Amino acid sequence: MSILIVAPRQPSLLSLDNEVAAIVRCFHRPILVQGDVTETTLQQALTDDIEGFWFAGHASERGLLLSNDYLLPVDALAPYLSSAAIEWSFFNSCESGLFVSQLQSRFAHDCYAYITEIADIAAWRTASLVARNYSNVGNILQAVKSAAPAGTPLRYFPSPIGDGRNMSQRDLESVQALSGQIAELTKVLTGDGRYQRSGLIDNVRHLENRLTAIMEEQERQRIWLLLNSVLMAAILLVEIFLRWG
């Protein structure tokens, strides 16, 4: 079975070429669609001999960003993956939790994706480790768990279980609401780089630095007052000595 790797050219992703080169070396039968990626090239690359779908690039809750700023919607991607009987998908893209929940509601399969923003270089490192681990153990879940331990923003989204049907609309809405809350909480804690807004963590650190500076200034003033008092006492003693000596 092959792994389909889709990596549209994105000028903002400076580590993308290094990531692709690293993961291609790890997979036994990689199929690479890189550079100018359109819906047609993606459709042609998806065959019934593919086990996993690996996407490296930008995504939103509405779909995957291909070349020339073309957004491939979830409703289009799902039947492509379903017709190829993809067993799992790995989305190396920021804030893809909501996108995955919508994709799984249309085509139930295991997915791996980031629930927050991720730096380009960090995404490259994790992807390289996942691919290397996969080449050793042959299991994508074990590979992800080894490369991204608990607490990291890379999450495993298991295929919807039950009687084999996809998620209900109610379940989908619940997942969407939870994903939105997680995204908003993350922005509150870490900030929103798109609008140059600092988060709670940065604000706390700034406040801590400010308090430290104030305490240091107070300590300097206390020392200065102490030295001034000692100097005034010394001057007074000298005056007394001169007057009565």
C-alpha cells in the first residue's frame, strides 16, 4: 500500500521542502504531489492502492488550500478519500480540528491533525519524526504517539464508532462547538498572531517582568536612602567634632 503526500507550494511555509524530503525518504511507496497542486491532480493521484493521505500546507474549517489560493472544500475532498478507501489521513496544518470533524462526518476514518496554530519549523520536526516512526513500526497511531506525546497540539481523531454510520448532525455540532471553544481558549492563552494580539501567558510574563523591575527600583531607592542617611550622620558627626573638638 502507498502513502499519498500532497504538498502545494506555499511561499509562507519555508520548511515545507525539507519536510517533504524527510517524509518521502521514510515511506516505502510514497506518491508525491507537490508544487502546483490542483483538484484534478489530486483526484488523479488518489487510487485504490493508497493506505494513507498526508497533507502538508494550509487548511481552514472549510477545506484544504491548494495552489493559486484554491480552497478544496470538505464536500469535495470526502468523496475522493472515500472512493480510494483511505484508512487514515494526516493533516500537517494549523487549527484543523474543526475541519477534521466535518470531514469525518462525511467519510469516517482515522485522522491526525493540529488543534492550534503550529510554527512552520515545529510542524516540520514533528512530521519528520512521525514518518520515521511509521517506517519503523508500520502503524500510524503508534508513530504519532511516539512523536507527539500528550500535551502537544497534534491530536488523534479516531474514526466515528457505533453501527458504522457517520456522526449525526447533533454530534457534529457538538464537536464543532468544542473545537471552536478550544481554538478561542488557545488564542486567549497564546495570543493571535494574525492580529498581533498578545495572549494571557505573554501578558502575565510582561506583568512579572514589570513587577520585578519595580521591586529592583525600590531596592535601589532603599539602598540610596540608607547611604544618604549614613552620609548625613557622618557629616553631622564631623560638624560636632569640629565644633566641640
